[in-house]
Amino acid sequence: MEKQIIISVGREFGSGGHEIAEGLAKHYDIPLFDKEIFEHIEENESISAEVAKFFDEKPVSPIFYPIMMDGANLPLEQTVANHIFNFIRLKGDKEKQSFVIVGRCAEYVLRDNPNMISIFILGDTDKKCQRVMKKYELDEKAALSLMRKEDKMRKTYHNFYADGKWGDSRSYDICINSSTLGVEKTLEMLIAYIDKALH
């Protein structure tokens, strides 16, 4: 059996993190789990894939905190998050599968797995803004607003569930600025790092 490889990719919005994750999955010929997560939830947890996808990486509103302390009738954000974390543990720890996963606190959920490499992709604001403007056909003001909104949501979600802080270098094996070398060269650098780290 080949050695397990799990690659967790955290990312700032517009940094090219998802594109880099796709490149890593292709290079190592392992799946990038995304829609499979929602399909699994639909098949096993009586929540539709559409609903699970809608609440994916959505932070829980503070108004629900008292309810969560009681442990009953959890808000959908919390319920979906729990199912996603269970899916990650199932694939990583129980089934010992190799895969790439983007976000979803995977570096925290699988923190005790010795075969995981955790990555965080950041970028310069101007370069990220250019990517967002092009991808979503937005002007600069709208792109910057979307970047702030998405990163705030990701940070709030991550920091609610994980011990380490979102984007803090101490929470990851490697943090890299994709704006310095561009997405393709950043991918090459990460492959070299992962090969050294896991072999």
C-alpha cells in the first residue's frame, strides 16, 4: 500500500488557493474532496447536498451560542460543520485515504495525522484583487469588498472551531505568498516541499 498523503490547503480569497489545490491533487493523482463531501452528507445524514453546500464554511451567529451550549437543536451551520469534520476524519484517519482538501479546518481536524501537510496560501492585496476582478467580472471596489467579506467569514468560521488562528503561520506547516512567484511556480515550490516533508 502506498503511503498516505493528505494535503490541507487554507487560503485567502483571491490567492489562487483552490487552483493550487487542484494542481496538487493532479500531481499526486489523489482526489480533491469537494462535492463528495456534500454527497456523503446527503446519503448518510438526511441533509440535502444543496443545503450542506450552502452552509459549508459558514460561521455560526453568536445568537445561537446558548443553544449550542445545550447541545440540542443545533443551528444548521454547526450541524453541517460537524458532519464535514466527521467526513474528514473518516477519510483521513479511519479509511487512511490520500486526498487534498481546501479549508474546512482540516489542518485542525487531522492535526494528529502524521501524513498530513498543512498549507496556507496568502497573497498581495493588489494581485488578489486583479484575480477576483477578472474571475467574477467586478470593478475594483466590488472586488475588494468581496475579498474582505469572504476572508472575514473564513476567519470567523475557522477560529470558532480550531485552536490555531486562521492564517497564523504557527497553525500550518508552510505559509506561502502566491503573489511572489505566481500560481504555477508556487505550486512547484509546494510540490518540492511536500516531497521532502513526507518522504
